Amino acid sequence: MSSESQAMELWGGRSGSGMMAMAQMPDDEFESRLAMLEKGTSRIQQIKRSLMKEDVHYGVIPGTDKPALLKPGAEVLCNVYGLRPDFVPLIEYGDGAGSPPIRVTVRAEFHLGDMTGPVVGIGLGAASSWEKRYRYRRGERSCPACGTVGSVIKGKQDYGGGWLCWAKKGGCSAKFQEGDAEITSQPVSDVENPDQHDLLNTLIKMAAKRSQIDGALRVTGSSDLFTQDIDENQDDDRERAPKDRPRESSAGKEQARPAPAARTSGGSRRAPTCAKCGGVRTVIPNKYKGGWVCWKNAKPTPGCGHTFQDGDPAPAPDQSPDSDGDAVEAQDSDVPR
């Protein structure tokens, strides 16, 4: 059947297409189609409200007009509409100089009903090893003494500053001076990923995911509700604005706690004293009831057990420096509930 014959069959035997065919359409047929489209749009919105959850099926990115459809959301649309995607990947290898080492393009063909049903739409997706998230990795300093990569951290000023090969990161505990060239000369910016050919499986999955989302939007006509402009390009490390919510008290208002310790002008830590009994290094946060408590099991001097509410004046710093600089930790059984 020729394309002209297909168009005439689609438009009820009328010649032409597009605006001309719509103009030739009887009013009752036009009204019927318009009502069906309105009902279909309403049902898509109902699907979103009833079956989809934010940050699971779609992501809301601040500053954008529409949420981004994610893979679970595309699967919901496909299930509701009875669509089954069939993925056809094309893998290309480059020289790494003028073209990426790996580029994957996936064509998703959407069958109606099952894989034997007719193809009612397609989706396209691509991924390459030259995308920033795959091409580069963050450079990490290595220890000149033991060679461990990623174990070198900045030393705290309280312990002399400089650099430390941290044992908790598999290091050797070696220390280095502040300006040691063996440390400071090492690049810590983005460096070329030398193992881009290990990304083949990841790129195939990413391209397939993008083609599935693209096709789900196209076939179901959901582009007025969702977008793919900011798709799962950020799925693994999406740079969303943090949804920081302040801690709230039982009254529902954020309250600032007084600092449990103060510092002298020289930087040494001074322990708080109890405003009730004057005990030194006895005041700790009350993690069960909020506020503060003068801990009865404090050492070397026990506290009086008096409690302070959030918003009370901060305990006064004692005049003797805290030698170890660490907060006193209470056992769960010791803190009043």
C-alpha cells in the first residue's frame, strides 16, 4: 500500500494530510476525536498521580518546568499501555583520538501486546565513553612511602597539620610536611580514565535506558507531563539540589543548641561547666529528651543530673583547657529518658 493510500485510509478516505485532512473531517468526527484525546490526557495524569512516586518514577529538578521521567516511570507507562520494548544495540569502537573508544546506540522498538505484536513506535538512545562522567575520574593523591592511592588526607591543625597517609584508608600512617612537593605536586583534578574499555556493559545499559524513556514518552504522548532533557544522565550521581530539612522539636520549630564547648583565642578546647553545680566537663547533649544534662557518671567529677532545655544559656566554658579535645560520650543507660 502506498503512503498516499495509507493516509487516505487513516483519514477516512479523504485525500491530503495534516491541516487539509483535518479541515475535511466532519464536525462530529472531529469532536469525537477531540474528546478521546482529552480523556486520554486525563488518564495519563491519573496514572502519574496513582502509580508514580517522586524520586522513584520521575525526578523533580529545581528550576525546570517539567519532571524528568525515569526508567521505573517508563516501565509503568509501558505496562499500562501494553507495550513491550525490544532493544537493538549498535556498538562502535573508535581510536580514542578523534572518536570515543566506545559508542553505543540503541533503537527500542515498542510492540503492542507482546513481542509478536505490531511495532507502534520507537525510541532512540546513545551513550559513549567520552561523556564526562565516564571519560574522567577524580585524581587522588598516593602515598610516597607505601604507594597506596587515595589514602593521603589533610592533617588536622590540632595534630600538627601537614599530610597523613591514613591507616583507615589502607595507608601506612606516614606523615608529611605541609608543603611537601611529593604530595602537593600530585594532580587532584579530573584525569583521563585509562580503563574506558571496561565501560561497555554500562554504556549498553545506559543507552537502552535512554531509548526506553524516549520511546515511552513518544508512544504514550506523555511529553506534556514529562521530559527527558535531564534524564538519568544524572541517575547514578544526579546533582539535585539537596532537600535539607532542619531538625524540628516536638513543637515543630527549629531550635539551635548551645555549643557544648568553647575555644580559647589560642585554639585549645575548653570544657563546659554546669551552671547548677559548677561541675567541669559534665554537661553533654541529652539525646533522648533534647537539651542538655549534667551527667552523673562524668569523670573525673560526677555531675549533678540537672537538665537544661534547648534555648537555655550555654554552659560557661571552664578556664582549664580540655587536654584531649574530645567530647564526653555517655552510655545509653546513663542518660535520663
